[in-house]
Amino acid sequence: MNIQGIPGGVCAAKGFKAGGIHSGIKPGSEKPDLAMILCETQCSTAAVYTQNKVKGAPILLTQQNIQNGYARGILVNSGNANTCNPDGMEIAQKCCNLAAQATGLDAADFIIASTGVIGQALPLEPFERGIPQLTSQLSAEGSGAAARAIMTTDTVPKEFAVEFTLSGKACRLGGIGKGSGMINPNMATMLVFVTTDAAIEPALLQQALSEVTAVTFNQICIDGDTSTNDTLAVLASGLAGNPVITERNEDYTMFCAALRDVCTKISRALAADGEGATKLLECVVSNARTEETALAIAKTVIASDLFKAAMFGADANWGRVLCAIGYTPGDFSADHVSLSLKSKAGEVLVCKESAYHPYSEEDASRVLAEKEIQVLIDMHDGSKSGTAWGCDLTYDYVKINGDYRS
Amino acid sequence: MNIQGIPGGVCAAKGFKAGGIHSGIKPGSEKPDLAMILCETQCSTAAVYTQNKVKGAPILLTQQNIQNGYARGILVNSGNANTCNPDGMEIAQKCCNLAAQATGLDAADFIIASTGVIGQALPLEPFERGIPQLTSQLSAEGSGAAARAIMTTDTVPKEFAVEFTLSGKACRLGGIGKGSGMINPNMATMLVFVTTDAAIEPALLQQALSEVTAVTFNQICIDGDTSTNDTLAVLASGLAGNPVITERNEDYTMFCAALRDVCTKISRALAADGEGATKLLECVVSNARTEETALAIAKTVIASDLFKAAMFGADANWGRVLCAIGYTPGDFSADHVSLSLKSKAGEVLVCKESAYHPYSEEDASRVLAEKEIQVLIDMHDGSKSGTAWGCDLTYDYVKINGDYRS
């Protein structure tokens, strides 16, 4: 399957404009905090949200707005999560009304998302001032500005796009995302927005999104805390002119591959930019009994604080990986595990048949000194694979989240 | 129910001697590393172990040895976990043989446990030299020495004992425990050993132990990593002369209360001495739908890295607590939560009806500056309660677990 990386982020696909500005949502901050993505036509829409029982008001409103499977715009603010606010729904609705007024669309055409501190009142004024200005600045070059405006303590904006072919028609799909981090500490929130010009029915788009989420975003872990505001939404304009995908055919498979490609890239970028992170960790589990088991083991290893701290110290402490494999729920054998540590500096086999395998600590330290580390686990227990991504546990994580709010 | 704290640890109950020495298990270390607890008579015995699929050899051998419900001695070493060693079972059996030889008992009379680095060969020589010496030094004053010999990077030994009455007979029950920490970093292991002179059948002892474990040791969390070697064992000598407990009668209830008292004290001590900890955190959930839900919510809050880091920074970041409540699995409502932070410096209500409740940040900082913090969560969703214990996430946790092994 030919999937080609291209620039343009959420504006790569036909029909989409985007932008981001500073509106002053967070007192005393000068950073951009308000983003919009807008399509010239109605889009098939799908979304997945946090499974946290405490959900931000924007999620509840978005669920209502896209119940019919369609949307045209996305309005996002950083600096305030609009969660645990008694008037949260009212404020979210007013923001959508303002976006509708400025664009000439319906309020229910909008997906809305917020990230930042929770339990603090969200004032409407910045939206009243900002939304008309933002709307007038939307452009096909605005993906980067939107990616920056949704950041909290992310250190770099994240945007990716690809080109692929469905039934002979060139299609594009791109996304922006923000991960974990906050200047005024509060829970991190993952927000990801994807646009495509492929034509696909809402029901199939939701299937594709759910399938891809299971092996991408659900397989990253920064600190094990599931936010109240996580949102991943996809808008499909259909402007590429491919035959509308209405069943799980070859085009559906190709579309899923393109969506997975972009979602994997954003997932890796989010993990690499986790709070305080100095290293991207990728755990690849092979030859497991089921795919579910492979994914669960990879996620459990990547979530282990002890393992994460060892990676920060470039310590080939493989016993911690065996330990994490062992406490992964599920029915499998951990008796014949092989374990390698790999980076661009080389690969070191440290464990075979679930026991110590002689290796050079110097080689291991050299491998672990790199910025991207792979932990390769062969379960010798089946034929299924799974991958997860995370980052190391560092002094800066404690600092970012332990310092007094000020 | 009258349960009185007394000194003596595992030697408080009639019939028990203990001791601890340095035998040289860990090269270059001078610390005590070998402990024994011995009873003058056969004991009803019960134990619970780690649920990790990767289990240390000592656990597998102990399971065999106490299958009949009886034991007389406990042999424990620190410095090496004897886990992921191809010859682990053989070494563990030889250690039991040496203990049998030195005491004139059967090898199968012994519970054996190990804690320390995993995946490194455990030499037999220190046991050959040490066990005869250790056996000759056992005494009714030896609980403290045993408690010290099982420590890894624990900073203080943990021992507790109580006196109570069963059918008019004075009974005693005491325990020692070690928690998480290692000088040569590797996974932490919890080991706890309890002795009592109460007379109770093995099957009832196992029931009592499982019930109490669910609300004590299973409710502590240092870093979410379940060790390969966790072991909790109870020996009941019956020398107090009470009528043997053979059913769930009044004496059984009293015995459980005494066992729970000691296990709660050890649990709190383990949490307070977690790796790098500066604070003991206690989360009390009340008015939950079920006890299971109350316990799960308390444990989830206490395990949240974000919450733990906030407590290190004395930051009343209550949104993180709401977030952790929200991602606790189970069927319950998180819509009417009240939340208070409490210590000996006072109590501050920070959240009501799952939304911000006005409070003074200064008051909150003063409360959170203390060494013991209570997080009081009222779910307003039922009538059941549950408690969990943990510690803050600190720079030292990262340092202890992230530094190069040397």
C-alpha cells in the first residue's frame, strides 16, 4: 500500500482551512490559545472520547452535535478545560453559537474541545473577541497555527499528513495533536483532529477510527492518568471524488492504513513529548498468544514507572520488563520470553527463556543513551504482535507536576 | 473490641524466636541479609503471594511446603530475589535443607522468601556459613534483628504487635514487613511475616488472611509495579490456649480484627517508607455504592502519578483526584463528589458536588505541608467505605530507580 508523507497537516486535504490566535483565555499568558478548523462542505464525522466518568462539558456537547454523523468545523481552546464547572455546558454552547455567527453555519455543525486547568470558571469574553478575528484569518496554510494554539506544555507542535489512492483517486489525510503538559499544573489532555478529503460514510468512518485508535492512541502512556477531556475527531469532506466508502472493501482497508499511518505518527510524537521526557520508548511485542495480549503487554511495560525510570538512567534493568510482562492481566505464558534493547546505536539481547542472557553492560548503555529506544519482546507463545509508545520518567516530570501552582 | 498495641514484633506471641545476621549474600555489602523466625511447635499456616505470572522460585517452593497447612519456620534473605534463575528451585530447596539440618526439623517445615536483584545467580555459600550461626542466635528478643535483615532500601525496620482476648484467653499477634526499595536497583518486593499464638485451623487462617489482605496490603501502592516475590505468611502456634477457631464465630471476628490491626499498621509503615517518599498519603472513600468500588477508587487515587506529584509539591490540585475517581473501573456515579484534604494542621473542603468549592490556598498549603495527609472523598452514592495508602512521587524516586547500577 502506497502512503506518502506530505506537508499541510489538517489543511492538506481538499476543502479545509485552519487557524490559531491568542485570545486571552488564560490570564497573564501571551500564547496562542484558540484554534479553528473549518471545511467548505459538510463532512462525515467520527470521534472517540475519554472513558473517564468525569467528562468535560465540551465532550458532552460535541457528542450531541455530531450524533447525526456530520460536522463542518472544530473549535478548540487551550488554557482552561471547562470541566467540573457548573455552567460548563452553557459556556460551551455559547462558544458554538459565536462560531456559528462568525461563519454563517449552525452551532450544531461544530465540534468543540477544551484543554487546561479544570474546575475554574471559563470566561466568555475571550471567545467573543477572538472568534470573529480567528474566523477572518482561517487559511489553507493555517494548520501550523492551529497546532500551536492547542498546545499546553507541549514543547513542539505536532502535525502530519499523507497522500494515498482510493479507486484511482488521490486522497489526503492529515492531523494535528497535543499531548500532556501544563504550565499551571493540571491533568494533561490529548486532543487530536484529523481531516481527509476521502469520501466515506459516517458509520464506516467511526469503525475505522475505533479500529485505528485501539492500536495507536490507546497504546500510548505518559503517566497512566486518563484525562477528563481526551478527544479525537475526524472530518471527511469527500472532495477527493473517490466512490463513497460504504462497506469494508479494499478502499476501506487502504483508508484505514492511511489513518493508522497518521495516527501512529501523532502517537509517537505525543509520547516523545510527554511531560519531562528525554526519550521516546517503543515496546514491540511479538509472537504473543493473541493481538489483545500483545497490545496489553506492550502497554503494561511502557506504563511501568520502574521501567521508565530505568530508561531515564540508561540502565538495562531487564528484570523490570519481565516483572511488568508478568503482571499484565490475561491468560498467557511468560516462561520463554526473549528480550532485546535496540536503538540506532545497536541491539543487545539481554534475556532468553525468561532468564539472564550474557551481554555487555557497555553495549547496553550505548544503546540506551539514544533518544529513541525500542524494547523488543518475543513471547514465544503464539504469532500475534502489538506495539506501545511511552517516555522515560524524569526529574522534570516530578518538577512539572509537583511544583506549586503560581 | 479491645486490641492493645504491645512491643515484640514476631516474637510477641508465645512460642516464637527470631534473628537476623549478615551472611554476605550481596558482594561488597555489610548489611544484615539473612533472617529466621522459628516456632517451638507446629503452626497453622496461611500465605498469600504476588499475582505476577513471573514468580520467584522461593514462592513456588513455599507453596509446596505449606500445602498441608502447617509450617514451623521462615527463612528469608535480602540482596537477591532468586527469580529468573534457571537453578532457582534447586537453590531454594538447598537453603531449606540447610535450615532443616541446623534446626533438626524437616525442610518442608520452612517457608522461604527472597528479595533483591533478579536474574542473578544466588550462591549457596553464604547460606552454608550463615544458617548455623543464625540458628544459634535465635531468641525471643530477635524480632528487630529479623526486621532489619529483610530490609532492602527501606529506611526503617517495621514491626508491630497487639494483644487481644479470645474466649477469655489472652492472645498475641505480631508482624514484620519490608517494602519497596533497592540499593542495586531492581523491583521492589513486599515481604510480611506475622506470628500469633492464637489457635486457629489452617483453612480459617487462610480465610482471615485473604479477607484482611484485601483491605490492607492490596490497598497500598508505591509505584504500581507488582513484584515477582511478594509474600505474606502467618504462623499460628496455638500456644495461647484458646479454643481452636474452626468456624466463623465471635473469636474468628476478633482474630480478624487483631490481624487487620497489625496488617494496617504495617501497610501504613510500608507506604510511608516507599521509595523516595516524603509523605504518607491516606485516601478514605465513604458513601460509595459498594465496598469494592470504595476500595477501587481509593486505590486508584493513591496510585495516580499526577496526584502523587501534586502532594510532593503540597499543591491542592483537586482536579487530579476527580480525574482519578473518574477513570476508576466500575459502575458508579461521580457527579456528587465532596473532597477534603486533612492533616493535623486542619481540614479544607476543596470540592463539592464535583465542582470547585471556595477555599483558601494558604490553608490548603498548610494542611499539605504535613507528613501525613488524608484525602477524604464522599461519593454521595451509597453507604460503603474503603481506604488506601500510598506516598508522594519525588525526585528521589526517580533518582533511586533511574541511576545507573554500579
